[in-house]
Amino acid sequence: MSNDCLIEISIEDQLLRYTSLGHCVQYSVSTALNGVGEAKGSNCTPRGWHKIRACIGAGRAINSVFVGRRPTGETYSTELAQRHPQRDWILSRILWLQGQEIGRNRFGNVDSARRYIYIHGTPDSEPMGVPLSHGCIRMRNQDVIDLFDRVKAGTPVWIQLHSFRTIPCRNL
């Protein structure tokens, strides 16, 4: 875990990139089905500068189920999904985001933390690389655990529309 790291998310590419001290790791993600936006109730993924407000789920088993940022004691399975077809599954780990731009993604009707915007695990049956979330950034469970182990509260997060194609990994 490094103090000098950055998470960047490309909406266009549906990729999350973690960069730290010469390391660059990319993960496929799923952002909001409704696209980008900051308004409360929009079910959109917010743009701009954020930081990790809290890292939740350390030591929990892969596929642990969370509701309201608390573990339920359940482990995700197809049988559990069939019993609760309306749940928006938040699994394995949660990185709770807090906006850093007042009026854009912090405070008032655009507050990412109050909108409960997370980077979190989702069932492995859900597609990555396709925007399908309710505003959060969904990841494969093993990927979110890997990312979780690399970061800490306070890690900066940049969420952008543009592709990474023309932006090389930075050597911090």
C-alpha cells in the first residue's frame, strides 16, 4: 500500500486504472447505465476528483454480502440471488467515495458520499466493460479485493469521460 497512488476511471473504456510507483494495473469495470451525472437520485456515475472516504470489508470472504455498508453474514450464490431478485448486490469489498469538488460532487444535491457512490464487488455473472450499475463502479470480486489491498482511505480517485488510449500510465 503506497501513499503515492492514484485511481483513474475511464467511463468511455469502462476501465479502472491503479497507478503507484511505476506500477500500472487496469481492471474492467461497469459504471452507470444512466451515464454520467452528479445529481442525487440520478443513478449516474459522478465525474471529477474524489477520494476514498472509507475502505470497508477487510478480511471478509470473497462474495460476502453488504447492505448499508454492513456485512449481512450471507455469501452470494445463485440460490440467494433467486430468493432476492431485486437486490443490487454489493459484494466482497467497498471503497466509499467522497467528492472533492464543492458544487460538482460534494455538498448539496451533488454529494457523492451522500449518494453512497462506491467502488465495489458484484456477482461474477454480471458483465464488465458495459455500463449497467445504479451509479457505483462495479468490479469483479477478485479485482476489487486486489485493489482494496493496494489502497487506503484518502487515496485520490479521478473519474473521467475520456479514454485512456491517449493517456499513458504515469510513473509516480
